[in-house]
Amino acid sequence: MKLTPTLDRVAILPDPKEKKSKGGILIPGQAQKEVNYGTVVAIGPGAFNMDGSRRPMSVAAKDRVFYSDCHLTETGSRVVIVDDEDILAVAK
């Protein structure tokens, strides 16, 4: 199945959450530090400006990004979909 987000949405494959601390201590589910970091797998074409032109996206496929879970949409698979404005940083 090919996934193509609409407008200014971005599909991200999140990195797995850490289950152990660096010292080897198991971390309970609710105590895990929530860091949303992953790889962009697909982007939409961009939202429309007032004049009808497309606004360019701030990320590209295969970028590594930190993202907010404010408008997070879970798809039932490992991929999550966020708005372009919810991407906090691109790691290069």
C-alpha cells in the first residue's frame, strides 16, 4: 500500500521507545520520557495559499525529525501522521 498524505500532512515512522535506561534499569510504561523522533516516509503536496498556489513543505522524505504529538493521528500501523507545523526540528 502506498501512503500519500493530503495537503500539508507528513507521515512519520517513529523510532521505538526506550524500555531501559542507559544503566539497564527497566522503565515502566508511564514513566518513559516521551520523545517523538522518527523518519519521514511520505509528505503531502502542501497547503494552498490565498492566491491558489501551493505552500512548500518544510521537510522531505527520509528526513529525521522531532515532532509534537499535539495533532498526532495514529493509523493503526507504526506510521503516524502529523501536520507540517507540528514538526519541531529536522536532524541533519
